[in-house]
Amino acid sequence: MVNTKVNLSGVELDNPIIPASGTFGFGYEFAELYDINVLGSLSFKGTTLEPRFGNPTPRIAETENGMINSVGLQNPGVEKVISEELPKLRACFNKPIMANISGFSIDEYRACCEKIDKEDQVEFIEVNVSCPNVHNGGMSFGTSPESAAAVTKAVKEVTTKPVFIKLSPNVTDIVSIAKACEEAGADGISLINTLLGMKIDLKTRKPVIANKMGGFSGNAIFPVAVRMVYQVYEAVNIPIIGMGGVSKAEDVIELMLAGATAVQVGAANLTEPFACKNIIEDLPRVMAKYGINNLKDIIGGAH
């Protein structure tokens, strides 16, 4: 009998599989399809201090081996997430919940995290300093060690829950940014978010996405995720949640060997609603195939 349990910042998860923020709504939508309590945890839709309608449409473009999205953090705002969305999720999900928080200023990040930290349902806070789809926010905080550290420090001053900083791959030196976050008090690192991509319609000769560019995700970015998780694991002493193009159980093993303690599944949920369930069910088979009895034993095993 294989053991799929992992320990993430002192919290034991039944397995390392977590739907990535923005690809699983607030969770209860998927509960209509299957029992989402099979998940290790769940990172709900990116939440901001104020409600956001998001970017103009079209927001989605399919590509070979992936997709581009520019949703723009559409959400009802933290107050409604707390009063309406969290109770709906908790009614059908009894596992640890990860809140994903975004902002357009350090004060916004701080205020939003302070509010969500008070919620008993929330076990972890994932701070997104890497969204490529919004102007004057998101990724702008995650592209330099100084700004990422400033957000981390501000958030840690008002939170009691483990804080994971979600980093952007759209940088030349991911390691220095991860180290700066660790030094500023981060409890963990989430990586990677989407790469910045673009698609042009040959008939109209214009960008397909109204925002022109958006976040490129899907199978094609998986090797980049493995590389960055591997690099950051060698540089920090805090846990890593790996993600980026994960679509099967083998990908989970690979990211964990690179250094991830838990693994998020993103774009795969949008093409196959049962993606997370299928990966979890297949994990014991793949573990047995490669002689793995305990997932905890392989974290960073490729180093």
C-alpha cells in the first residue's frame, strides 16, 4: 500500500494534488461533478480587495499544446468571497482551503490578506505577485526581488496562516526573487504562474485576445516549471508548490523529484473537469511502477 500523504507547512494533506487558482472557480461548481474531498487541498479563484469585472472579451485563445487567457482577475471582492463563496465551498469540502490573493498595491495585498486570515476555513494564503493579465498590478510585484519581498513582508505582518508567494516565470532570475521572499518571511513558494503569450488571427491580422497578450498555460510550459522548481529548491529552505502544465500522475512525480512538496493542476481542469480526480486515482499505480512507497521520500530526489 503506497502512502500519498504530504506535509505542507505543518498541515497534512491526503495527497499533493491541488487545483490551481483560476481554473477551479470556488470549488463548489466542480462538486456537482464529483466528490471534491478526494483533493489534497484547493486554491480558490484569485481574490482582490474590491470586486473586479475583469478584462474585455475575447479573453481565451486556444493554442497548440496550450491556451492563452486574459480573464483579468474577475471576482466578487474579498468581502463577498468571505460571506458567500467560502460558506458554499465549506458546505461541500472539508479539506484544507488555500486562499489566493491578488492586489494592485502593497496596501491592497495587506488589507485583503488581513481579512482572509481571520477566516477559520482558510488554512493557507497564496499571494499572487505574478498575474500577467492585469495592468499596474500582479506581475509587476513579482518581477524584482525588492518588490516581491516588500509584498511578502507587508502580508506577513498581518497574517497568522502559512503564506505562499506565487511567482512569475517571466523573469531572468527566479532564484533571487524566491530567496528575497524567503528572507522577507514567506512560508513557501508557489511556481510557476503562466508565461506571457500572444496569438494573432491570420484572417483579421489582429491579436485574438482583446488585451492583446495573456497568460500562456498548458502542457507546453511543463519543462519550464520543472526547471524553475529545481532551481528554487536548491536555493531556499521553505516548501515549494509546483505547477505549470501538469496533466498526469507522472508529471506530479517529476515535479516532486525536482523539489515540490505539493502540485497544482491548472489548465488541465479547463479541458478535462475530472483531471484532478483522474490524477489522484492514478497516482498509486505510477508510484508502484517506479518503486515509490511514500511520496514524502521523493521530494527533491533529483538533486
